Amino acid sequence: MATITKISAQKRPGRYNIFLDGEYAFAVDEGVLIQFALAKGDELTPEQVTHIQEQDNFRHAYNIAINYLAHQLRTRHEIWAKLEEKEVAPAYIKQVAAELTKQGYLDDEAYRDSFVRTQILTTANGPRVIERKLREKGISPDLANQDAITDVYPESEQLDTLARLIDKQRSHYRRDSSREQQRKIRQYLYTKGYDGDLVTRAIDDADFTPDPEDEAAALAQQAEKYWRRYRSKGSAYQKQKTKQMLYQKGFSFSDIDAWMDENDMENDD
């Protein structure tokens, strides 16, 4: 057996050097020092020294994980990746993960629920986008799926969010035709990660009946833009292309012809 002849604090806070039989042997974390009640004069077998060093390795890995968790919730995958980055041996990573799970610090299901609520409040993302982001963070498919997310973010709440998004987006597209507004908003809501059937319900619930004055103003603005764009292409091409572009933008042929007649476009050379 070897005898502890000296214990000295390192410059690094919380770390202590252990001297056996007058020579430096190893260093330990303060928690390990307390755990084993190490003191000058104690005698240690080789097996005890090995066990103490193993506990110190665990404590080192545990402290890395705790410091990483101090800033925000983390997934099991993120903790594992962080410890691998710090070159912690897999055996200690498993031990740390088990300890953090037992203490309630590592819970992917709780993480998922918190993440979903944060996404709702800060991004208004739908289930598909939320699912993708959860998968990117290493949440398993049995926790990160549409049904699980909908439990936290029910369809009634999704419809409320969709209604707010529709109102907000309509202000962005007020210069477009009513039909074009619907097309652009529908596409936007798809990219936010909402189900197609739910998007259709939300758009059907919204009133997209065009206001005649707003529709006329939007048509006039678009028509003037395209008329100027194709001015150099010749009168026939100019008229044809302007009508084509306006129709693609959701305006009716009758409204387009009426605008051109009113502004003498049909006779403009």
C-alpha cells in the first residue's frame, strides 16, 4: 500500500494534487476528494487508487455536461456529442448520461415539449418544421413525430396561429390580386410546416373576398408595370404579354380588358 504524504491545491480551482510516499501520483476533483474523504496519512491499495482515478474521470465528464446544461436544456444526443468533442471515453459518457437521467437533468421527452412550446411562441413554425428541427437535435423518431408534436400543439391552436399568420401575410401582399394572395400565403404556410388540409381549412375560414377598390388598385399597379416592361416589343406583343402576365397574377380577363379599355390601351401604339 501507498501512503498519502501530501495534498495540495492546484492553481485551477477545485483540483487537488495527491502525493503518495513523497511523490506526485495523481490529481482529483474536489468532489472526489470529499467523496473518498482523502487525507494525509491515509493508506491506499492499487485497487483503491484505480477506483479513485476512475471516479475522477467520471467527475470530470460530469462537470463538462453540467456546465453545458447550465445555459439551456440539452438532448441526450447533444450531451453525448459534447463529451465526445472533449475526448471523454464512451464508458464515462454512458455513466454521465445515466446519472443525469436519474437526476432529471436529461429528459428528451421534456426537452421535446419545451422545444415545441418555444417554437410556437418564437417562430410560429408548424409540426413538420418542428419535427425536422427535433430530429436535427438528435431526438428519436418515437418522440419526434407528428402525433407527439400535435399532443403539445393541438390543431385548434394551430388554426389560431394560421389565422394570425394569414392576417399578417395579407398585409405583405395587398398589392396582389385576391387569388394571388391566397396562392402566396398558402405556399408560405406550407414552408412553415403546416399540414395541407389544415392550411386549406384556415384559408377557407379567412375572408378572401376581394374588395373591388383594392382589386382595381392592384390591377392598375400591375398593369402599368407590365405595360412599361413590354413597351419596346411592339403593340401586339405588348398587349398580349401584359394580359398574360396579369392573368397569371390572378386577375380575371374581364377586369383586365376593362382596365385596358378604360385606359385606351387597346388603341395605344
